[in-house]
Amino acid sequence: MPAPTNISAATAIEILALPFSTTQVVDFAGTTYTVWYKYTFLNDTVLGVWGLGSGSYIATCDVYGPNSSIIHANPTSADNVPLQFQGFVGEEYFFKFTPNGGNPTPANLELSVELPPEEVWPTGALLVPNDTEGNPGTILDPTTGEVLRMLPSDPGFPIGEQGDSFLDDPGVYLTETPEFGGQEIILLDADFVEIMHFTPLGTDGQQPYIRANKTLNLFYVLSANASDNWILQSVTRDGTVSAALTTITVGQSDTFMNGFAVANDGNIVYVEKDEPAGSPTNTVIKRWDIDAGAFIANLAGSIGDHYFGGDILVLEDDNVVVLYRKAGSGGSVILKVYDITGATVLTVDLGAIHTGTGFTHLAYALDSPTSFWAWVHPEPFGQSRFINVRISDGVFLQDFTIPEYIAGVWSDPSTPDPTSPRFGPTESCPFFLAVGIEPPPDVNPLSGIYKVVPNSLKSNDTVYTTLDPETTEDVKIPDPYFKSGLIGQ
């Protein structure tokens, strides 16, 4: 084989149609070459690229775009593993495959480029936004974890670290996003179209927190102000933002705020606080009384060597779900469900997690308050586990683990193969349920040309309207008629 010619951006091989796959010999006469490919997006979508080197040859893929001189920050470099990234119509992207040192031979590059699934999804599918600029969100099947759709972040679903959802219009999704130049809150409808956005009252630049209350039919936003206290606001489904409902006097110097939830009476706010200050092994769940403007008796005390790990849910029956995560080596996740008095309803130990990546999160379930969802990151690094927990007995109604694409790159510890998922969620962001989209109407399988049988002595014809189950209806046969005319008249 001759030496490869696509050794620069100027000579890159253009990918004209997807899916695309090829095998290229990239070594010649003792030299293993860097080779380039390029693709122009035909619409706003996500692309999956996988360059796999044979034997000792490792193909490191870097993405450049929207021109050949700008390296794409996300995804980062991918060594022999798949990557994913979003692009927009008319943008041209370049894929540079660099060999490892030493001119490994033989060196065959197996390249595949494909588009993500474009499946419809049911109401109750899991929506995982991305937290990194330039990377897409993900819609997951709630029973298998299969990727049903990738969501570009602009336009599409905004990047962000906080959010929640309802499952009917008008306002369906409320999420935090930096896309307007600061820590903004954006309200979207079921089609991800913006209804409004606003800046929360907290002014110190810390990440605001968001939680829906299903009983009150409201979103709540908690943001820190300049004095390190936290301001609570509500947001109606049509986008009306309240003034400050209360200011919770929990200074950032003696607590680490990771989540909150408002009780169904609209007056109690559940938050976590370290007692004594700075002691994450003694995190308690406190209750702030809005009317009194003060803390009242704790909902729950410390559970020992675990600390609050991210989220609180208030369910429609007043039960409170709290997620605890143990710090350091040998970390693990414990889920607790408390009733309104603070009595323990359920304890679930989810076992070991990888403490070096991502946060653990909770989400409402489709059958809430019967069950809820939890998202954790088990050992080893690079996996997401989603669990739907029934509260009455702790049974896992759903439990699946899927690979993560951190900064757009396959991060699962396993070696990917042709059956591996080519797309997946990131490791750190919220998750919540999505409103489903309707499938297109079925094509009538009975359409076509029909034969009229003469002399059947029937005044009506039998029409089969469906085949499974078989249903029919009688339709009157048109009366025969004819036209006559003389040529030239």
C-alpha cells in the first residue's frame, strides 16, 4: 500500500454520508502517519466518532472545528475509544488521528462515524442534561437505559447543574444554565422551547438550586446572597416568579448546600447543615419555618460517617427522601425515607460508589409517591447506575448500569466493542423525567388496489379496517354510471 495522502487538514478525506466506516492502512516504509478526516453537519445533531487502532497502534482522536485550526475542547482526546459531540448545520469539523510514539506497525485505523438514535420516547423517560459547554444531553429508556435520543444543548436542552420537571404543559422543565452569561434560570415547555428566563435574587454567584413540589404545582429556586444566606423563590408553571419568600440564615462558612425541598404545606423548607460547623460526618436535615423565619426541630439527625450527598425530595404523601454519600476511600450511598415526623420509613444501602467523579442525585418517579429514582456512580470509574426504588418494601423496580461519556469521551472501564453503546450521558448534572413524544401515525397496511368482484349479488362491500384484530365494516358499492359524447361536438 502507498503512504496515506490525508496527512493534513487540507488533504482530509471528506465523509459525505452517514453511517460511515472504513479501514485505512496508516503506516508505510517504517513510518506511521497522522491522518485526517472531515465532515460537514447537514443539521443540528450529535455525531459519534470512533477511531480504533490495530495491535500496538493507538489512534488518538482530536476534534477540530468549526475550522481546522480550532481544537474542540469537548470532547477531549480519545485514545482508541468512541467519542461524541454536537454540531450545527453547515459547520465543518475535522478529525485528526495521531499515532502513539515509536511508529507502531502494522497500523490499521478502523474508523466509524454515525448519528445517534432518533427514537420517540415515553413519558417517564430519563432526561440527563449535560453540564459541559458543547456537549449534549441524553434521553434514556426508563426500563433498559438505552439511549433513545441525544439533545444538543443550543438549540435543544440547556447545559446546567440543576433542574426538575413536571409532566404536562405549560412549564415542564426548569433548569439552571450559564447560557445567558450568568447563573440564570430558564423555563421550557415540553418541546424544549423557552417560556422565560430570569436571574435569581441571590447575588454571590454560587450555583442556585431547583426543586419541584408536585403537590403545590410549583418550582422552587434557592440562591445564595452576598451575606451567604439563601433566598427562596417560587416559579409558577406559566413563568411567574415570586419575590423572596424567605431568607434562610445558613452561612456558607458552616455548611455545604447541596440540595433542598419545600414541604407540601409550603411553609417548611428542608435543608442540610453540618453540626458542628465544617463536620460532614455529622450532617443533619434541618427544617426552616418560613412563617417564623427560623429553624425549628430537625427532621433527622446525623447517621454517622455519611454526609448529605446531593438531593432531597418531598413526595405527595409528605414522605421525605434524602440521599447520603460517604466521603473518601470506600465511599457508599445510603438512601433514607422519613415521614413528616422524622421517623424512618425506609433505609437502602446502594453500596460502593466512585467518590472521585460526579454527584449522586434523586428524581421523582412516574408513579410518585410509590417510588423514586436514584442515580449513582458505582466502582469502577466511568459508569452510571439508575435505580427506581419502591418505598413500601425497598424493591428495585428498575436497576441498570450504563457507560458514561465524560467530556464527550467513552469513560467506562471496559474495552468497547461493536455492540457497545456509541452514545451516553455525562457524569455530573441533574436528571429528571421527560414528557414523551408521540410516534408518527402508522401507515395503513390495508391501502392499495382492490379488486371489485362482479356478479357477487352484494349491494355493500366488506372493507377490512384492521388486520390484528380483524375488524370489518360494510360500505355501499357505488351505483354504476357512464358518460357518452361524440367526437367533435
